[in-house]
Amino acid sequence: MPDGVFLDVPAIRARVEQRFRVYDVQGDENVIAFFVHATDGSLETDFEALKRDLKPEGLLPLLKYQGGEHAIYVVRNPTRTRRGWKLNAILFALTVVTTTLAGAFSAFSYYHHDFDTSNVTQLEYVKAVFSAQSVGLGFLTFALPLMAILTIHEMGHYVMTRRHGMDASLPFFIPVPPGLGLNIGTFGAFIGMREPMPNRKALFDIGAAGPIAGFFVAVPVLLIGLALMAAHPVLVAANEPGSVTIGTPLLYDLLATPFHLPANALTHPTAFAGWVGLFVTAINLLPAGQLDGGHIASAMFGDRARFASYAAVVGLLGLGLSPLLGLPGYDGWLFFALLIGFLGVRHPPTLDGVSGIDRKRLIIGWATFVMGVLCFTLVPVSGG
């Protein structure tokens, strides 16, 4: 049904009445509300069937429960721009390049930690950092494991959207020139959803699949990096000028315990990639806005999840401003708080605003939040 054409109320009502008993109709030519008698046992499946019935006609139903009545609102499905895979491929390739260059710096700092910079020019130092050997090591020891973590994370989302019969784009990776932010060469990736979330089960599954999949790649990557550190530990002087210290979350410390690493051991690039994986997991599992944790919280608690979202943003602002008061914190948290605020603190509702999720998903949801706590660190980076 093209834009500008009024909704055909009798025809749409006939469609709705194939699935529900309609007792009242309200609205206008743009939005129609059908008040229906709903059977709890079949409400979710009947609504999903109606959604499939209306989709070919460019229509979108929304199920709500208000004032003791079930209402199905029917609107036009907004047209969404579709892009081919070429942009995804270009961004992926650029991100491989930027993470490799960031990895070259990390690898050079580890394998040539004793490089004397006092007798070389800046240009000679740059040539040494980005030599063929350092770039190769940067790719193998940092870019490859990091891209594996990020790709598996996003493909977890993508595969789950397909399982729920939804349309979504391939991942869009975000390349970042080395030296910015945490110097990891990327701001992560995301997939574009081409249609609204149908129900809270789909919202939960899609939101949880990414961080869970990425987590189960990040942990072995971190263990490999810790093993490489233990095999040939590189020790540095405490408080060395220009050094950057990463704050390690509880899970990192637990996994590192069997390796008995000295406190002043330099972090191997692969261990750093694993650390980034845990950091990404923690950020994504914050129960706020459009983050994965926001999806999960909204699926578990409905509109009440907004309180957790507000609390997360306030907490990030507090941690970001703490250094100004001489307290432990990290000013980078301000960026994430502003990003969440820009994207929206409150999560948009699903099409089916009535059906909930089952006990199994509730248990998995709480487990993901525990996972997020284990991966979180108050001060990710200090020094420099």
C-alpha cells in the first residue's frame, strides 16, 4: 500500500477478524485501532500470524493492553532503505587495516619494549613500529583475535534475527585511526534492523545472542594471551613514564590466577585483545537504552526497565566525573553516557506489547548480567 493512500478499514478488519473477534473499531485513515477479545493461550501465535498476513500489504500491527482491553493498532509499515553488502565489506576491510595498525603498535611495544628512542628520529621510530614484522605480528596477535570476537558477537545478533524471521543488515564495522580512544583501531560494529522487534522473546534472543557469542570467543583469546605472557614474561619498571595501565575486571583476574604473572608484566597483544573482548561485553550488557543489555532488560521487565536504564546512565556520568573530584573513575564513561542518551535512554516497545518471556529466558537474562559484572572495571585505562 503506497504512502498517501488511506487505509482500507473494511479490508483490514476482515484480515484481523480471521485471527481475532473484533468488537470495536476506532481511528482514522492513518491509524486504526481494533479492540478484540483475546484468548491468552493463543494470543501470541494469533498475533504473529496476523503480522505475517499484513506484511505483504505493507501494514504493521501493534498489540497493546490498556484499560483492561486488548487493542491492535494497524499502521503503514515505514519504508526502509536497503543497501547492498559492498559497504559492509569495505568497512570490514578498513577495520582489519586499522586494528592491524593498532596491533602493530601493541606488538612493537611488547616484543621491542627495550627499543631505545633517545637516538632515533620520530620518523625512524614510526618506521620501526610499522615495519613489515610488526604489522604482521599486529595482525596475528591482535587484529585477528579481536576481529574474531567482534565478528562472532555481531553474527550472534544476525543469526538470531534470521531465526526469528526478521530482516537485518550484515554487520557494519566502525574503523578508527590508531591512536584514538583505547588505541584498538575500532569502535566496534552493529547490525541494522530493517523492521521493529515483533515481541519480547525475539528482543531477548537477539539482544543476548551477541554478547554471549562474543564472550565465548573472548575468554579463550584471553587465556591464549595469558599463556603467551607466562611463557615469556616481559617485565617493565613500575610507573614507567608514558606507560598505560589497563584496569582488569574480576574475570580477568580469576583467569590470570593460575598463570602466576608478575604484577609488572607487560600485557601481550593477544591478552589485550581478550581484555577488549571483556570490555566490549561489559559495555554492551549495561541495562540501558539500545545496548544489548537494554534489549535484555526491556524483554525481562517491560517498561520498568527504564529505571535500570536511568540508573546506568547516572552511574556512568558519576564514574566519568569522579576524577574531577579526586576519586577513582574514567572520563571515557562520559562518552558512553552521552551516546546512550543520544540513542535514547528508554527502549522502544515491541509490536506485541502484551506477551512476555519464559522462565528459561529469565534465568539466562540474569546470567548475562552476572557476566557483565564480571567483565566490568571501574577504571579501564589510566596513565599515558
